[in-house]
Amino acid sequence: MKLIGPFRDSGYTVDKLELFRGADTAAAAVALADCEVVQLAAGEAIEDAVRARLYIVLSGMLEVETDGHAGTSDGNVNRILPGESVGEQSVLDDAANLDAVHAVEETCLLVIESQLAWELIDQSNAVARNLLRLMSFRIRAANALLRRRQKLGEFYRQLSLNDTLTGLYNRAWLADMLPKLVGRARAQGSPLSLLMVDLDNFKKFNDTHGHLVGDAALCAAANVIRDGLRPSDFAVRYGGEELMAVLPETTVELARMVADRLCHQMREAVLFPDMRVPMPHLTACFGVAVLDPNGDETSLIEAADAALYRAKEAGRNCVSV
């Protein structure tokens, strides 16, 4: 940061500065006469972690990266143009600036110490109004950025709860949501059923047709499960070739009917729309369980898994409760 000299000798005028719009410019020029004017080279940062100061851009341009010094920046920057200022929050808080500020190009700055800034605020209603208007704008901009971050965060959170191949919910979703669904079912005294689904001989299927066809088979099976459920139900990829359906407010009898229908639809699933390609068929085992009145999510999964094992023992391509 290179010292140019006092503001009185800089050739710049107060009427170009946003903070003094509508204020007594002659009085402001007198108050600012001894303030330093400094120059930053392109890319040079303002390194001032001790004192609270107000910087007004006289020429050039600054970029402000919020919380850059604190290591929490997400890459969002604000540009400060000639006549605009930075550091107002530091002056109001009487604390060092935590934002990373650097010059986009060669930039001249008017430096106003915190004590003088407060004197200007006390002496001029116009300066106080301009500062309030600027802070209001900054707060609105910060709130808008926060809302965008929240929406983006929710988008990525939802993304993390879905299986990338099939689009079904994944095991992380199940670990988060199944205890809540169990708790709600127990509180309301309503049934909660679970279908555990395992594609038959899937390793052999992969070895015979290749992993790309295996992925297509998983997606086809996932579509069968998803499309065969109510909007209030949940389809999950539990892991590998194991899928799951969570059925709130569903008795074991109704869950058995759903499983029978899905088992039939699985056999009818079309893997290749091009009929010139030999079409392997999908089959699956279904294990059905309903939440015990004194049970929890672990016992529910264990019961469905035990039913699935019985379906495998019965010759696969069938449903067991």
C-alpha cells in the first residue's frame, strides 16, 4: 500500500463520494483534508487486521471476499467501484475488518479513521442516512445470498440422500428417515410395513450380460418398485442388488398384495426397447414384514430380511412373509 498524500492534495472531490451525497460538501472537504490517500497495485490486498477504518474508492476497483481471512469464504465476491466504500461494519463495530479486500486494478483509496467517521456521522444527518441506506443494502444482499446458500445446501442434501444410479433413496436416507417413520407409526398406533427385495442370481446376471446391462437391470427393477408404490410410500436402494419399499399405514396383508403385484411386474420388466437384442428376464425375492408394536427400525429390517431369506429358500421369484 503506497501513501500518495493527504486528501486535500489528491485532486479528488467530495461530491463524487456516495457517503456524502446530500451532505455539506464544503464542511466534509475540510474534515477529510488531512485523511490519507493510498494506492494499491493490481492484485494487492488491504492488510489491516488491527484498526477499524473506512476506505472509499477514489479510482480503480476493489473486490471484497466475505470472511476470506477467516477461511470460510465460498468464493462470492462484491466489487466496490469509485465513490463507494468498504469497512463500514468495522467502524460501527469498532473491530478489525474480517473481509479479504484486494484491488482488481491500480486503485486509489481515501482512508478515514474510525474516530473521524463517527464524528462525520454525528455532525451530518445526510452522512448518517447514507450510511444507513448502504448498510440496509448490504444486509439485503447478504440475506439474499444466505437464501441462495440455503437452497443450494438443501439441494445437495437431497442429492446426497439419493442413489446416483437408480434415483431411489439411499441407505443414508433410510438411516435418517426410518426411525422417524417408526416413531410416528408407534405414536399413532398405525401399521408400518417393509418390503425387502433381492434380485435373483444377480452376480450370474452380471457375469453373463456385463455390468452395463447389470446397471440397466437395476434401474429397471428400481422403476418397477418406484412406479408400483403410492405417493406416500418410499423406494430405497438398500445396497448392491437389494432394494426396499417402506409402506406407512399398511397392514401386512396389504403389503403382501403389493409384493405379489411387484413380483409379477418385475418378471414383465423390459430391459431393452430394441427387440432385436435377446431380452433377459428379471426375477426377485420379496420379504415382507410389519412393525411389531414393541419393535424398532432394526427389528423391522431384521424381520423383512428373515422373510427374504425364506423366499430364497422357497426357490426365489416369490414372496414370503
